[in-house]
Amino acid sequence: MEKIAIIGTGQVPAERRTQRTLQSQAVDSAQQAISDAGIKKDEIDAVFLAHCFADQRFNSDLVFSLMVEELGLSNKAKFNVNIHSGGSSGENMLKMAEGLINSGTAETILCIHSEKFSLMSIPEQIEAFASFGISAEWESYTGMVYNTIAGLMAERFMYETGTTPEQIASVCVSLRKWAQMNENALYRKPLTVEEVLNSRMIATPLHMYECNVLCDGSSSFVVTSAERAKKKAEKPVYLLSHASTVTHYSLAQSLDITGFAYAKAGKEAFETVGIELKDIDLASIRACYPHDALIVLEGIGLCERGKAGAFVESGETQPGGSLPLGTDGGALSRGHTGSGVGIDQIVETYVQLSGKAGERQIENCSFAVLSGLGGTYMDSHVMIFGREVP
């Protein structure tokens, strides 16, 4: 199939409690993406929307073409569709876009997400994330929630690899250093390993600073064919390859909670493109919890098994390091926008590869690997992006 390319992105700052509406956030980020792409809005012939958890009325309005009308695309867009797989919605948007563009069904697709968790009370947030992707029959009655799931994984990962609490905490510090240079990040105050480990325990062995924070925000991107991107965009970013595996619904049915399917997906993704692990300049790795990043670094082969913790602790993933990781601050510092967390990653990957990252720009950034997941780690996605097609 012909390659596809991202040609523009938009994003509004992450906030704990924005005064903006879900609709105004979405319109703003979408218009930014269209402007960044350098195209007329009438060139968009399809709109993909990611799910909004906080407001089901707004989510229904998205399904029924609210954004098509708000953006002035009525009688121009061919179709409008909601794509929902939790945190991996962004990755699946790209895969579906690839198929539709190659089939000739669509030519230029606008992908949008908007979330406002501040509309939910704290009890409502707790209830929601004690049920999404957690089996009512076998797990939720035991008190299983996302933080305890992450704690179980972290304990097992430390046991299997010898990774230390300090090394896990260093992931948070690394991400925070990148967030300090990102004006759209929620948390920009400097953070130390000591502060992480001295913060309140949430779910052993994870402390407060090791648990992501739900926030309000919106991100969008425009995707088209590689051929059209070369004509339309000054600095398109190409999706070179991708591979994915769905491993489970219930975490209890996962065969490997410290690896999942990243080794398999990573191997498949790199086998289908003419670059190697050593060519990667940016690791855009999903890290809702710090050990997530270590699992993926080792799973796809960027670090040997048991060595990722020491690699991050040494500063190699921080600004100036050999392998920048999560350069927007990730879910732990930029903030977790629900189904939009993968879209945020895609936006940052484009921004870095197109040279638009400003103060946090990676020098000579040519290739990036992105990992994604949804729900309680139900799927493992690996995508490779580049400024050029090898």
C-alpha cells in the first residue's frame, strides 16, 4: 500500500479545570491542524472523532457530525465517524486512515479529540476507572482499579528484572524535564527522584508522582496520502510501518504483564521498513505509569532486558541524552486526556520530526518509534515514522 503522511497538527494546553467548552477546544485544535497543514478546509473529505469519556451528550453529538457542521464542512465531507479503542484510538485512527486512503474512499482525513474530565466529580472518575476494561465477573469486586493494576505490573517487573524504585522514579523525572519546555504541559515544575519517592504512596510500589493525572485538553491532526503530502506540505511526516496485537480483555488473561506483545509488534514493524533500531532518534512511548516506558524500551529492543531502568536513570532519555523519550512530558507530566492520549503522542511525534518543537526540538530528528495501548493494556501498538520514506 502507498504510505500515508501527517501534514498538520493542533493542540490546546492541558489543564486540570479548563473554562473552555469541549466544543471550543475541539474547534480550536482542529483549526490549528488545518492551518498547520496549509490546506483549505474544503479539502477535508472525512472526519474521525475519538471518544469523550466525560460528557456522553457531547460524545453523541460528535457521532452525529457536530464537528462537520462547526468546521463548515457540511455537504463537503463524505463521512464522519467515531473511532474508540480507549488510549489506542489515535493509533487505530491512523491505521483506518491508511486503508481508506489507499482504497480511494477518502483523500484527506481530519482526526480530532476533545476531553474535559473536570466535568466529572472525583467519585465519578474513580467509579469510571474502576470499571473500564476491568472484568465485572472476575476482577472489579476485588477492588481492582487502574492504579492497583499498574502497581501489580510494577512489582512483577521489578521482581523479574531487578529494576529499582529509584530507576522507575527516574522515568518521571525525565518526562518532567521535557514537560518544562512544553507550554502545553500540565506540570512544568522541576521534579527529583527523592520527591517522587517521598510523595504519598498510592498503590504499592507506586507513589503519587508515578500515577498519571486526568486532565482537560484537545489535539487534532490531518493525514493524507504520501503522494499528496509531497505536493501540499512543506514538511510531511510519513507513517513508515506499524504492527499491533490485541492480547486480552481481562488482565488476568494476559500471558505476560511485563512484556505484553511489544516484542512481537516491534519485530514486525521493523521488519517491514528499511531502518534499524539504531536509526531511531525519538522514542514516543506511552507511559501512563513510569514502568510502562521501561517495559516498552525492553520489549521492542531499544534496551536489553533488565537494563532500561539504568538507562533512564543515567539521563539518556532526558534532554541532551542519546534517546529522547516522551518529549512532550507524556501522560505523567503533560497530562492524560483519556482516549486522546495516543493522539497527543502522534502530535508530538509530528512536531519533532517536522522540526516545530521549539525549545525542546531534537537535533536532526529523522526517525521515531511510537508505542501505544488501550484499556488495561489490552493491545500493543508499534509505529515507525520518518521525515522521508527509505
